[in-house]
Amino acid sequence: MDDKFKGYINTVRDYLKKKPDKGLPFIKINQGNNKIQHENPMLNEYINFLRECNGAAFGSVLLFSWDELSEEEWRLRGLDNIKNWICIGVTLSDEAIALNKNDGSIHLFYHGPPFEHVRVLGKSFNEFLEDYIFGIKYLEIAYEKDEWYQVLEDLHYI
């Protein structure tokens, strides 16, 4: 995983350790899973993220762990060529976050009915992390300033 994102994650972990009384139930960063194996280079950034933190709750955005991925495929029903996609997360407003296995891009889908593409969240997983998890574009998928937004402000990420 890119050192910048490792730094972000470690800084948030340290922040959470210092704030146990604050009660941040919608923020959780799991320990990584170094046993994940894959052969698709378009998944490298995402797999490296899972090796650092195998699933996480960033306020209104939940990113699934490796073991949860197969259980969450149903969220992409209605999508053409579903085998080309992985549902990697969901927003609290129940929109699916999906990774395109062919080019590594990240997309937001409303699973309906009717099922529809909402927007591209990044040309890569790292771009998605930079803009929508650790950046100001978080509000575009969270829709309100929540606990995670406050953490981002406290840490001067936004």
C-alpha cells in the first residue's frame, strides 16, 4: 500500500486510541489480512488496502473485508457483466461501491429499483481513497457532516 495511505490509516488509528471516550461507533479500521492472494493486477491497490486494513467503517462509508465480498455480490444484481465487478462497500444511504476488475476504477451504484450507475468515484482505488475517504469529496457520498467528517477536520485532511 502507498506510504501516504498507510500514514493516513495509522494516524486515524492513533487518533481513535486517544479518543475512547468520544464514542465513534461509525469509525472502525480492522487489522489487515496478509494472506489474501489474487492474480488480477487491476486489484493491486485494493488488495494492498485490505492487507493494511481488512475492511473499515469510515462514517457513512463501509468498506467490506475480503471475507465479506462474496456475501455482498447481491448488491450488484441488475448490472450487466456482473463478473467484471466486485462490490467493495456500501454507503449508509445504501448505495453500492464497486470496483471494475477490467480497469480498476471505482463506481457508485444505486441498486434500486431501478438499478442505476450514479457516478465514477475514481479511476483507481487509491484515487477513491484520496478523494472520497480521506478528502473533501467524502460529503458527496456521505451527504452530511458526520463523525468521520469531524475526524478528517481534526486531522487536517480537509
